[in-house]
Amino acid sequence: MPTRDLERRGATDPTPATTEIAALFDRWNAALQTGDPRIVAALYAPDAVLVPTVSNRVRRTRAEIEDYFAHFLTKDPRGRIVESNIRIYGDIAIDSGLYSFALTIAGVDVDLPCRYSFVYRRLGCDWRIVEHHSSVMPE
């Protein structure tokens, strides 16, 4: 299931590298759909930092990241990229822009538009999230 409405720099001719980085959001979003916070947290590097959308506390350990997602996943989040800007610098990649979450809170479906930044680092043969910041749009 596509989760991107591509409004991306270079979207008319994406490179294999940017396509690979774009797919990392889809992998993360699919992990959310499992409902298992351990699966989501496993996508983060051991030294990752999460500045989450619906918590005032920065998460710096795998246990703290897993704890955040244990609570966030109860809202049945379904993410969709609205605008993506990907830059790649060797073994570091940054994807920042706008995304939206369809959430179910107390039986009510809501849409939560947010800003995001994912910083990925290639560790061995795989990309891991080393920094993730998400915040609700200010309007």
C-alpha cells in the first residue's frame, strides 16, 4: 500500500539511492502497523535519539523508544508522507518534510498533520534511524 503523496525534490527522476531512502519510511510505517513496539524500536540504532510527536520527553535508549511506541501504537497510527526532502551524504541520509497520521483516539478517527526529520545511518548492510524528530504542525 503506497504511503507517499510524492512532493519531493527530484521526484520526476528519483535516483536508486533516494528511492532506497524513501522506502525506509514505508518500512517504519509497516512496523507501526504490526502494533508491536519492539519491531518499531528495532529500526532505530542503539544510540538513536527520538524527539516524539505526542510526548514531552526525549527518548535516548532503546527501552525509552520502545516505551514511547507502546503508548503511541494504541492510537492505531497510519502514516502518510505529504512532502519529502531527501539528501544523502555517504553513510548518512536525511529525509525531512511533512507527514500526516490517521489516528484512532477514544474511538474517534482524527488526522494529525506533522513535521518530521529522519536521519539514517548505514550500519553494515542496513540503514538505521539515528535521529527522529516529529512535531505537530503549529497552525
